[in-house]
Amino acid sequence: MSTEVLVLYFAKSAELTGLKSETIAVQSELTTFQLWQELEKRHPKLSAVREHVVLALRQEYVALGDQRVSLQEGDEVAVIPPLSGG
């Protein structure tokens, strides 16, 4: 079953996608890495930040990996790339 979620892009991810946000339909049960793969399919340039990106689901950080998440209609997913600077 698919669920519509709002994806927010910040900093470098917004630059790579050309978007600040979009609504996408994804499986309601998937791993954080599968969620990332869906985003990369839509925006192949995101692969440039894959190794360093952090996702936030409902304002809680989640690492890319095999952690399973349950998405609900209207959930917010933020793509937070690494911040530059020292």
C-alpha cells in the first residue's frame, strides 16, 4: 500500500533537486535505505550526498540503513545533507 509523504529538501539536497519540497507516494512500510532509493530514483543527483545525508522522519533523525519505518499519510521526511564548515 502506498502513502503520500511530504519530503523537505535542505541546503545541498535542495540545490541538487531544484526543490524545497514535494509530495511523493511511497510504500508505507520500508527501510530507511529503500526510502532513500525512492528519492534517488526521482532525483539521481542526490547520489552525490548519499554517504553523508541524514533523514529526519517526523522530526526525528534516522540513519540510512535497514531500519524499518512505518510511514503514515502526510508524514514529513526531511533530507538533511552534511553541513559544511568547521
